[in-house]
Amino acid sequence: MPDLDPASIAAAHFISPRHLHALFHENDATVATWVRRRRLEECRMRLLDPLCDDRPIMGIAAEWGFTDAAHFSRAFRAEFGCSPRTLRSER
């Protein structure tokens, strides 16, 4: 899902990117914020899944479009209040 962007979202819903941004703006949100939150939620679900224990944290993060470990860790902590490693080890 690293290619998830406003253009692909808009195309999937048969609307223009401009209209997509306007819809989010009506709700005081941005497409970028929503995309980042969805990617982080997917990472969180994988980190909580025992079937993914053999996968490195950055492998999961990269699958969802995060290429920098420090950026991923900061974004994850800001969204969920703990580091990815802590979440995985405390489940």
C-alpha cells in the first residue's frame, strides 16, 4: 500500500482529487492525515498478530510505505502512545 495517495483514492471512487480534498476539508481533515493513520493502523494490527512475529518491525513498516525507521517510530508513538517494539513485546 505504499502507493496509496489522493490520486489513486479519488480514481477508485470515480471522483477528482480536488473533490476528494474538498470532502476531507469539510470534515476538518486532510487526505494525507487519513492515509498516514490507516497505514499506522495496519502496522499496529500486524505487530499485534502472533502470525507476524517472525517479521521484523521495519519489514512490516516498509510494507505500508514507511521507509525510515526513526520517522516510523515517531509517527507510531504519536498515534498510539508507545513505540512499535513496546507494543509488540507487551501484547
